[in-house]
Amino acid sequence: MLEALYRTARALPLGRAPASDPAGTGVVIKPAGAEARFALRIRDAGASAAGLPLDGPINSVRGDDRRWIARLGPDEWLIGCDESEADHLPAAIAADLGERAHAIVDVSHRNVGIDVSGPLAAVALNAGCPLDLGEAAFPAGSATRTLFGKAEIVLIRHPGAAPRYRVECWRSFSTYVHGLLAEASLGVGETARR
Amino acid sequence: MLLIACPYCGNRPETEFRCGGQAHIARPSDPGSLSDEQWAEHLFVRSNPRGVHAERWNHVHGCGRWFNARRDTVSDRFLETYKMGETPQSQKSTSTDSTSTQAEARA
């Protein structure tokens, strides 16, 4: 119970207000709310665990905005879910995996999410991220660990035609990542007009 | 920007990777029988060729996996990348000393 109280009291280092958009670029940078996240490591994963598919290709995300699972490597997943679910999910996954050796670690306190959307969101992200974020190389439903400026992030593109990205970074990097994103979005409109 | 083909993730920017030095260094099967010089040779002495070099690379800011690569040290061009334990394409026909080739031969 103490754990649950502790979790809901968790401070959001960036607050919840969207970054201002003085340049009128339409890039919305909004820190995500409190969410639970788990790192799952397992070799030879089956099809699914606790309703979360484990058979997706590497660097893809499954699920919806409230409950998603991103495959970051051959044996590594990052799971995001509602805080209310956080107390039950690890046990449910462990029960489904049974005897198979695995590790599921609560990293909710480590991760901070920032939602980036708008038609020019990819341009703003490319200010710090060296990946090709074009439709062919990084379509909707992609997710990968990469770099943003000097910080390591997990970049997720939610399913759907409109570009909606989630940047997951470590807590101590979050002010840096958020500041760099806000600054990058200032130059985006200019780039598009050129 | 230099792109490196991670065997798991495909072409990714060089900044996501970290080099782990020379690849395919077999640990001596019986270290106790080696002299200090032989052990030091195994631990510290590496080749530094001008030309094609087999190296270990880690996709540290990506999938986190180690893999092997053959890289030309003159042009900095990656000739091929392959997973740990696999035989490089260029040596499949000639080399017989790697374990996977032996396993294939036995099968």
C-alpha cells in the first residue's frame, strides 16, 4: 500500500502544461502524465503475456496510448501502462510466463514521457535525433531506442496517420530533452518555409 | 553521417554505436599452462592492420546487442556486419575453422 501511495505522489519534473509555441509552428510538446513503465527481458518469448503481444518485430510498438509495449531488441521490451494497473501487471506477466526465466523491472520512476505531435513533429525531433524519421524508414507503429542531442531516449511513433511521437527519457535528462525540443520547434517553421 | 548496418535494426547512425576492439579472439582453453608472456599476448596484444579488420561493435543506444563487423581501416567502410557466432559471408566458402562452418559440415 505504501508503494501505491508513493507512486501517486510522484512529482512530474516537467509539469503537465504544453510548451508555448511562439513561432506558431504547430508542434505540440506536452509532458505526459504519470504512467507506470516496466522493462521486460526474456529470451525466447512466447506470443504474449498478460495480453501484451511479445511476437512483434524488433523496433515496433503494439497496443494503444494507455497500454503499450515496445520491442527494443531481440530480448528486451519496454511496457507502459496506467498507474492503476501497475500493481497487478508484473504478477500477471510472471504468471503467464510461468517457469521461463525472465526479468521484469519497474522503471516508472526512471522514465519521463514527452508527447510530441503536429505535422512538423518529425522535423523538430530531427534537430537532435539522427534517425531517418521519414514515412518509409520510421512508419507509424515504430519504436526504438536512440539518441536525442546528448541524451538517450526511446522514441515511439504511435499508430495512426497523423504523426504523434512519444519521447521517453530518463528523469535526470528530462529538462534537457524538453528544453532542446522546445528550442528546436522554434526553428521548424522557418525550415519549412525555406 | 556514417551508417552502420546493425544485424538486428538495419542501417543506423554511427553515433548510436560503440566499438569493442578486435573480434574473434579465442580464450585459451587451458590458461594455467600458459606462460606470463603468452597470457599477456592473449590479453593485450591486438593487430592493427591497414585494410580489412574484424571488430566487435555494440549498438549501445539502440538494441544494445553486440555484433561483429568487417571494416576497412583505410576507407572506414563497413564491408559487412554479422551476429555473434555467425560466420562472415566472405569467409563461408574458404574458412573451415569456425564452429558454425564445422557444424554445417557435420550436418
